[in-house]
Amino acid sequence: MSLIEKIDKNRLPRHVAIIMDGNGRWAKAKGKDRSFGHQEGVVSVRKIMDAVTQLGLKYLTLYTFSTENWNRPEEEVQALMSLLVSAIHRETPDMMKKNVRLTAIGDLSRLREDAYATLQECIQTTASNTGTTLVLALSYSSRWEITEAARRLAQEVLEQKINPNDITEAMVSDHLTTKNIPDPDLLIRTGGEKRISNFLLWQLSYAEFFFTDVFWPDFREEELYEAILYYQQRERRFGKTSEQLIL
């Protein structure tokens, strides 16, 4: 029996974020080039998107390419950019069929020209879809994002648009790239590491964390269902006591 049968559809996380780790190690273990792991990782993305849309989750954010990833060998970076282009071209018709809306966060200006153009085309094509919103974190790092938000807030103070004493948490959130996207309820990291690697540091403040040793190319529907079941077993108190939640 699939684990999906055990999931309470009335207690689903609204937003799931995933750090897709382990592509290279998975390929190395099989005696293959790292690019082979990235290609198989795209298959996992497709499988997880199918599961997410079937469940009716509203938001899925995938840590696709970090700011630090630009420091990888040029050959691998270019291969990842080419893979991004081909994957978006291939998956856009399916996103339309499944009513999926695509958006992206990060320093997108650093993307290769064809990758940026392909991404923007898909974002525009799927803009009116009302099902799951798929968020790709591309050329993204949380420290970059928070620094950029601080710069914009400082500039607004200099221009006397706002007073420093009036800056609130909500105002900071509105200056992040995730503006209008709810904070994740559940973070999943594959590949055995137990850290969040500069990903959504502000937004993950109250998320539940699920770490698994499964490499991303092997992470499929049942692994996602296991993570959601873990989430549903957690008591989310947001600083309150268990007794306060009952009242």
C-alpha cells in the first residue's frame, strides 16, 4: 500500500521546500559522470511534481542552483544551465496540462542568456495557472537575499520614504524575493547532510525539517509521502505551549 493512503488531506503543508542534494555522489557511486546524476535528478523533479499536484499542495520550492554553485567547474556549470533550458522546454506543456504556475527567486541576472530567456518565457506562459506554484531557487543564496533587502530598506530610509523605527518583520519580508509566497511549512533535504546551506534562512524560521540519506535521484513519490507523514506527526506551536493550542 502506498504511504499516500495514510496522509491526512486536511493537514497538508501549504508550502514544501526541498534541498535536492546528492546528484553527484549518486552518479559517482555508479561510476558515472556528475552530469548523469543531474539528468536523473530531473526525473525526480518530474515525479515529485506529479505527486505534489496529485496531493494538491499549493507551493513547492526547489533549491535548484545556489550562488555558491557558480564556483563549480565551468564545464559542470554550463552543463547545468543547458539542462535547465532543456528541462523547462520539455516540461512547460506538462505544467500547462497540470495547471502549474512557475516562478523563480534569486539573482537571475547572472543566468546564461538562453537560460534566462527560457525561464521567463515559461513564467509568462504559466502565469495564469491556478494550481501548484513551482518556485525555482536559481543563483540564490539567503545571505545575498537578506543583504539586498537591507540595501533597499537603507535606500528608502535615505530617501525618507520610511523611518528606521517603523521597519517591521513584515516589511523585511516584503523586501525579500519571496514576497507574496508563504513561508515553507516543511523543509526536506536529501543526500544525508543535515544543514540548510544558505537556503531561505529567514523564511524557514518555523518550518519542520526532514532529513533523509536518500540521494535526490532516488527520491520519488513514496519518499515525499514519508516526509509529509513526518510533518503531520509534529506539533507546531510557534512559541506557544501545547495547552495554548488546545484552547
